[in-house]
Amino acid sequence: MTANDLQLRAQLQRSDFTLDVDMTLPGHGITALFGPSGSGKTTCLRVLAGLERAARGQVRVGDATWQDSARGVFVPTHQRALGYVFQEASLFDHQTVEGNLRFGFDRTPATLRRHDWRHGLELLGIGHLLQRWPHQLSGGERQRVAIARALATSPQLLLMDEPLAALDAARKAEILPWLEQLHEALDVPVVYVTHSLDEVARLADHVVLLDQGRVQAEGPLADMLTRADLPLAQGDGAVSVLMGRCSGFSPSDLMAVYDIDGGHLLLPQSRQGVPRQGKGARLSIQARDVSLSLQQPVQTSVLNVLPARVTDVQEAVPGQVLVGLRLGPDGEGARLLSRISRLSCNRLGIAPGLAVYAQIKGVAMVR
Ligand code: ADP
Ligand code: MG
């Protein structure tokens, strides 16, 4: 546990539901709480926020203890330095955007203020909306204002409960880049509840899987996405995320080279978006876009073919298998998932330890 880590140890009994969790979360970056409806995600946020007085256990943020039932400590919600953003942005309808932001700032004790009410304006791109009334905002804009209002309180912890769930696909696409950017700029941890795999892949650094009130698994994003025994990998959208670093750009081919652990990937790049050398990027690869070959393929249009080793093979949907790989000739690089038919798997004799070539048909830069 380092200085800013967040500890949540909680037991809570409801009539037909028991929460029993023990987690230590990193004190920076975004932790996704992921799990089916009713698994206890919102309840975890409520405990962190001090809305569940009956919960037994401990809540600690850095060196501050917000709750410790054994010692009778319970810091009330309004004294916990946290921002809470809900699915439906709860703005004050009788105040302008500026009024809403100032409210967040004004209610923060002067000693806890670390920046002024304008802090979130640029981060969320809402400077031009200050004089608008809430009913004059789109769903995506409302959510950005709600986040900025939470930031105006100088929180030590930001809680977000399915902030995109009420938005249609277009509004989601509009707001995600702001959340990604926020992530780089924020120095406080974010606990982000979602049941969208896409949001997890794009935003999270750390993932906690909840199931029926318990922690099923937790760990760094790249590991959690590619564990074939976990539900994240079992759906249709199974995806691997690799952390890359730009090491070159060819202006004639309009291709950028990204170094990853265990190889390189080529990515088409527009002339406008030429990445600078050394720039970090989060690259996502759908499991269904990765096919396997026992020999190095020749004369293929697939640009990205990487040597890898099979680590595990799991039944996915009927007739299909998920193959876990580690990149590099020795299989010591990044994890990657491939989804192929069981027939191909049998024909090629795919089994743990086998050296293969992963042909990657599509790579997307998600951040
Ligand atoms: P999630 O956010 O993962 O969908 P919740 O944390 O909201 O799940 O709920 C977990 C369980 O607790 C569910 O079974 C839900 O029905 C139950 N629950 C939530 N709020 C209450 C409440 N106020 N009283 C009784 N049961 C509740
Ligand atoms: Mg919920």
C-alpha cells in the first residue's frame, strides 16, 4: 500500500444481498468496478461515500480513515473529500453552468481547496457553456458539467457510477475522449463503475470484477482483459489492450511504428496525426481479429504478424476457443487473446507451450 492508496473493506447485509469485499486500489489512475447488474457496484461506491452507515469494515484514503467500524469511526459524507458523478447528471436546474460549478467550489472548506472553480473548464471543454442553463445542454454536456462540478470541490477521490449509461452511442463517443484526457490530468484516483467492456478497455488502469457482492478477481487492466477464465474475455467483444510507445513514422507509407512488449505494431496514421517519438499509446486488439499460423506467413496483406507462444486454450462460445498468447519468440512479452474456431484449433494442434505466429488484422488506438 502506498501513500495515496484506497482501501475498502466492507461487509453489509441486506435482506437478499450480502456485500463482502476487501480491496486495496491504486491511489492514482482509474479503477473500473465491473460486474453484472445487482453485483454490488453501486453499493461499494455508497460505502466509500459514507452513505452506508451500517457497513462494517474500513474505508481509508491515503492516511485518512473515513470509516472504521471496529473503532467507531464514521466520517459523514459532507466531510469526505470526494466527488460523486451519477448516471443522470444531477445539476441544479435553477442555476447556470457557472452557478453549478461555483456551488461545488463554495461548499468546499477553504483549507481543502486545491484549485478554483474553473479547474474543470478546460479539462472538460465547457468554457463556452458557462452562461447556459441545464435544460440548454445536451446529455453529454450535462455529464461534462457534472464532472467539472465534482472537480470544483477539490476531491481526493472521484466516484463515477455508470456516467455514460444514459447516453446514446453518439453522445458516448463525444464524451469518452474527455474522460480519457481527464485521466492524464487528474492527480486523484477515480473509481469508475461500468458494465461496458469498451469503457473498461479505454479508460481503466486497474479492474475489480464483482460478482454477487464479492470480488471475483482484481488486477491491472491488461491482465484482467486477457484472463480467459474471467467474464471480460468470454463475451463477443473479447479484447486485449497493449501499452505501446511510438518509435517511428514513415511519411511515405503513412505508418507509425509502436514498440510493445514482445514486438512492434504498425498502425496507419493520418498526416495530421503524426505521433511524436516516444509517445505512449493504448492499443486494442479484438480477439476475433487475431488468427494463428504455425509458420511465418508469406505474401500476406496482414501487416502485423508477431511470433508468440500459447499459454492457455479455453472453450468460448460453442465451436470457438479463446487462445491466450504471450508475444515474442520466447513467449515472455505482452498478453494477447485470439479467438478461433475449435476446428482450426484442433487441426493446428494448438496447445499450451506451442510457438505460433499471431496475425493481427486490426489494431485500434484507444488512447
Ligand atoms: P449494482 O450497482 O452492481 O447493479 P447494487 O449495489 O445497486 O448493484 O445492488 C446490489 C444489491 O443490493 C441488489 O441485489 C439490489 O437489489 C440490492 N439493493 C440495492 N439498494 C438496496 C436498498 N436500498 N435496500 C435493499 N436492497 C438494496
Ligand atoms: Mg449500480
